[in-house]
Amino acid sequence: MGADVIVVGGGTAGCVLAARLSEDEACSVVLVESGPDYPTLDELPADVADASEPTVGHDWGYQAEADSLDRRISLPRARLIGGCSATNGCFALRGAPADYDRWHELGNPGWSFAEVLPFFRRLESDLDFADQWHGADGPIPIRRHPVDELNPIQRAFIDAAVQAGHPYVADHNRPGALGVGPTPRNVRDGLRMSTAVAYLSAARHRPNLTIRSGVTIGWVRIADGVAVGVRSTTGELVEADRVVLAAGSYASPAILARSGIGSAARLSRLGIDVVADLPAVGEHLIDHPIVAVDLPTRPADGPRFQAIATLAPTSASPPDLHLFTAGPFPVERDVSEAGAVFGIVAGLIAPRSRGSVRLRSADPDDPPLIDVAHLRHPDDLARMVEAIVEARRIARTEPLAALVTGAELAPGPTVADDDHTAIADSVRARVASYHHPVGTCRMGPDPDHDAVVDAQGRVYGVDRLWVADASVMPAIPAAGTNLPTIMLAERISTWLRTPSGTP
């Protein structure tokens, strides 16, 4: 006899879904994860526990397809219970209200900012602010480093940005926040508060929850148009009344496609029998690109991600850029005579470029073809050039300028601020991922064109099959996607807890 619900992927969303769905004692839940499980804090590897910086110790090893300069950038995706919430930089940002109102405008009822705000509040326990915008008793603790905890680079970045004309923002999760201030982070006493720690730990004792690690799911098992379970890459069939994919924006569309759900033309070319012709599976990939101004400095202790600025083209425009400080990081003396470097990192958080995730073959051991399309739209490149110019201006403003111990490392002193062509060349040569892919199983009302799931995460054309991770986002939030993904899983879990999957 199968489970009531199987959740595929024990990452950011999957841990939330398993914890919330298993609150119903009558609902048996199986959570399946390809990577390892560390069920207690004592068993967490040091790099997973340490919230001071991201880690790639548990990684799928994805790479993007070659760009116009024949670069294949790394696309880290965590492979363990907790997923990327167990390895990321712990940026606890929501984005702008307009982001979610846009989801609603695209034909997705239930996703306006007013409707998702209760779920943002439900997930968090904000330790700094108590008002209508913040939660007080959710699983995820959120705080901002006070001034006396900031390392010298992070503090100087805030002060210099204010001197350069950016308003100080105490709370980046308050609607309308534009300016510079401490980064809200999901950290407690230096511990990264992943969804494995914050959600799943409290649910592990439940007899109706089974956690299976080290099991890679290759396919959804579909019979007569109904999802009846999943099959692992070793051939094991795990049956369930309902199947929920939460494997992320690269793996969820790949599982759907191998199961016969996707573009009929592309699937047929790979010899895959078509179950549901959904052309949007794997399409509409959106990711935030980043590139930094790199500078030499002296070593300093403490967390290396503590301050952030949110920028917009005008005061009346929605935010489209992040500038945040990364570092300082120790390096060899031939790189920085003082022994360290830091970056003012520019992240484009409202990109117009669109990529895709497609199968390389029908073999689940073959990694997917991932086209991140960074800077493909000319407006994206132009805005990133503007961001680099602004980051340089802040770097030359006191008190940050005093902490720079030599010539700029990148783009470099030979590249002038007014030489936008040279800056653009540097941006293209160094652009990387902010690690926020969304959209490859996007929600919407039109499965014949640009939607894979409906507004509640139900896959078109197959009964009892859901997707509930960042891949369903129809537009990318102007923020890191960790908190929005947790919110999304909270939201969809309320629909999944009803017998029919409807409110």
C-alpha cells in the first residue's frame, strides 16, 4: 500500500511540504531526497552548519551550456536534505509587493502580495520588527546584524553608500524599501537555519512521515492520465495517491519530461512517449546574474555577507538591482598584498533574459542542458554596466575607500567609468549566477502556450500531480528566492491538505 503523498526532493520547498502535510495525522507522507540526510545538529557537516558563507560541499555539479564567450559557468544546486537552504548565504529577503501582484496579474489567483503576506508572516519569527508586515512565531528566525557585529568592510559599505546618497534602510522586507542597510538573514547563533533544521526537525518523530535519503527519482509513474507514484533510477516504484515534485527549477522539469510531460516534438525526438503535450516544460528559465567590482583589502573576521543595497532606476520604479558586499576573503599575497579581497557584487534582480532547461537524453544520469541566458537581452547588460559604475562610486567613497589597499582588481584600473564598452566586455567575461533559477514549470492559465501548472501547482493534463518549488514562479522576485520558495511551499501545502487538492 502506498503513501497518501510523496514529495520528491528534500530541499527548501520539500522540507516545508513534508512538515506541513504530516501535521495531519491521517495523511501518510514520504519525503524522497537524492542526497544524504543529517537528522541531528551534531551530525551536520561543519560547512553546512556554518552560516558565515555559502558552501558547495553537497552539489549536483550542474554547469550552464557555453555562452557567447564559450564559458560554462557553474550552477551549484545542493544535494542533501535541506537543499539550497542548507548551503546558501542565508539572505532572508522577500522582494517587492509588485512581484507578487504581477503573479496575480498573469492569471494566478491567490498570489497577490496581500494574499501571500500571511504566508510570509507564517514562516518567520522576525527578531527585530513586530508589526503588520512581520511574523513572530514562525519556524524561520530572521535577524539583521547590529552595527557592533558588522565586520569593517560591511559597516563601511553601508556608511559609504549613505554618503553616496542612498537612504539607510533598517528593514529590507518592509514594502517600498529602497536603499542600503543590514541584510536580513535566517541565522541563529551562527547556525544556518535551513528548512531541514527549522521545519523538518520538528516533524521527524511523526509516525506518518517517512524520510528516504539517497534515493534519486527518475520518473513519475502515470497510469491512464493519473500519477500513481514515482520510480527511482534503480527501478524501485514508490506508490502514492498524490505526487508532488519539489526537486527545483532544473530537476523538476527534467523529471516531468522523462515522464512524458513536455513538448511533444522534443520528447518524440528523444524516444519518450508523450503523456501530456506541455510546451512550457523547461522553458522560461529566469535567473539573476551577478558580477562584482573586486578590491584588495586587509583580512577581517566575521560573517562575509551582512549588508545589502536595493536600487531602482527611479524612486518611483520597482527595484531591479542588488549591491551587496562579499568578504573579505583571504587570498595569496600576489593577488592582494594586504592578504584579502572583497567584492561589491551587483545582482540584476529584474532580468529580461529567458533561458531553458531541456533533456540531453532520456537517461536520468545525463545532466540537463541548461541555458541560463544571462545578459542575452540588451537591457540587462546595459543595467549591469550602470550597476558596476555605481559600485565603483561607492567603493571610492569614505569610509570604504580607506579600506581599499591597492588598485582595483576587476574590472581593473585601465577600464574607465565612462568606457561603457570596456565595462560591458568585463561584465560578459565575468558574469555568474546569483543561484536563483525559477520559471521552468511556471504557473498560469494557458497550458497550450506558457504554463505547466495551474495557480495551485497542479500539472495540466495529469491528475494527482503537483509541482511546488521555485520552478512554478511565473516571474522572478526582486530578491533571493529562499524565502519566496518557503512561502510558496507554505501556500501550496494548504491546498494539498484538502482531499481533492482544492480549497
